[in-house]
Amino acid sequence: MRGRVIGAVTVGVVGLAAAGAGVGVSRQRRRIEARGADDAPDFGSLRAAPVTVVAEDGTPLHVEVDEADSAVTVVFVHGYALELDCWHFQREHLRGRTRAVFYDQRSHGRSGRSPLGNATIDRLGEDLLSVLDAVVPSGPVVLVGHSMGGMTIAALAEQHPELFGDRIVGVALISTTAGGLDPSRILFPMVPSWGSSGAVHKSVSVLARSHRAVDGIRRLGKDVALVATAELAFGDEVPGSYVAFVDRMLSETPFEVVAEFFPGFSALDKFDAIGVLAKVPTVVICGTDDKLTSVGHSRKLTSRIGGSRLLEAEGAGHMVILERSEDVNAEIDRLLEEAE
């Protein structure tokens, strides 16, 4: 059975790649790569001395702290199949003037692999608390979460509501939700041949057991994946370097990790827990062309968090932190002003 599934997906990916070549996928890739050729930020170049924080279950988490003389510390929590480098423009903006913490979620980037069964949103909430206790043991904190990072903050709010209004003095939820998500939308850029069909839900757990084969198959369809990333992660025609950067993070996330976290998205239901964020200044940010966590999710979050404000970035996609970095940075600055 497993062999038939792998074989079917192999045929599907190779077939799609061949068909894509026929209708100009390679040509689309070249056009994407040529966009904004002079605008190529040095993504991944912003570094600090690494700190290892050990999660409750023993998973080592890679943490970096940009030190600065500021009253408030900002902690950034990245999304699914990304890594801390995705915050490049926010890190660059705050560097030298605000203490900022960045870390790779378990099984992502430079962090260690999660034990089997512990790749859950609830466990990510516990990891966030471990990071806070280790590198921000005192002083006020502003949390900024993108996509799965926002879900991580929702999990922390459910587990430790007493922190909000005490240690935590501000929150930014970006391109995220607290429930009601179709996870196949999130998986699509990483395995574009599957689309949003029910086969995604049925096959992921089986494919995870042959993750090395799937990773090889993903590489065969790299042109298709890049075009899918451009279409699904962004709303505008951003520079090709932005698309390549996101595509690299997605492609470097092993499929085994993708599959381990996958079931948690459909089970996510934390809208009843996020009301506690009304105790602190909270901003919700989303692109109006977000195809992964649509703006309707952000509107619902805002309606559940009293006093929160919503920034709808017109025409932007899921990676609004890159695509509308100046708008996102301005909202973070405003949160810091309110917190201080």
C-alpha cells in the first residue's frame, strides 16, 4: 500500500513537472528570478551568538538574542516550515535599539528534532515559555508571531493566561489564526502537485514514513515549487530574491517534519483562549491576498480580542513580514511605544 501511494505521488509530481514545463513553468521561474534583480537583501546574514534552550522534553532550541539597552524585549516566533531568518527585515529594523529574541521552533532550522508525538501546537506554547524563562527571566515582553508562531502564542495564552498583562505587555499576531484552518492550504507550496485534494489528508502520515523519497521527489519539481511559492506566499510581484529565500526555507524543511506537524492544524481550536490578549495592546496583521490564512481569520481574531486593532495590508500575501515589512515594523514600533 505504501509503495502504491509513493508511486502515485511520484508519478503525480513528475507528471506535473513535465506538464508545467510544457505550459511554461520554467519560463515563469526565470521571470520570477529576474524581478527586482538589484534588490537582493543578504537574507540569513543577521546573526548573534547562539544560545541553546532545552525544552521540557529535552529538545534543544536554537536561540539568538540581539542585545540592546531597552526596557522591553521583543520575542519573535516564526511559522511552519520557516526559521528565525524569516524575520530579516524586523531584525534589521530593531537592531541596536531594542532587545530582541529570535529562535527556531522545534524541528525547524537549527533546533533539534522533536521526539515522536511532540510536534504539536500545545508543545510549541510550552517551548515559548521555556525560551522566555531562559532568556527573558525578568522585564516586560512583547510577543510577535507569524502563522504557526501566532498559533504558538494562542497556545501560551491558553496554558498561562496569567502571563498576559503581567510579563507580557503586547502582542502582534501576523497572518495567523486560532482555529478553523484547512491545513492542505499550508502544505500546498511544499508539495504543489497535491493541490487541496482529500488525498493530502489521507496520504501525509503514510508518506512521512518514506520521507527521504518524498524529499527527493520534491527536488524534482523545484521549478513548480518556486512558482507555487511566488503565487501562494506573496500577493504582489516581489523581488525574485524574496521568493527564492522563502522557497529555500520551505524546501530545506524535511518532509518528515512537515508531516509531523500537519495533523495539529486541523485540530486547532483556541478562539476561546485568546480573549485574554485583551489585557494588553494587541495588533492583528494580515494581507488581503493571503491564500494560506485568509484575512477572514484575522478579522475573527480581532473580534475575539477586545480593544485589538487590525491592519489589512492591501494586496499582500501570507509573507507580509517580507512583502510589507515597513508596515509591519511600524506596528511593532507602535506596540513598543504602548508597552513602554
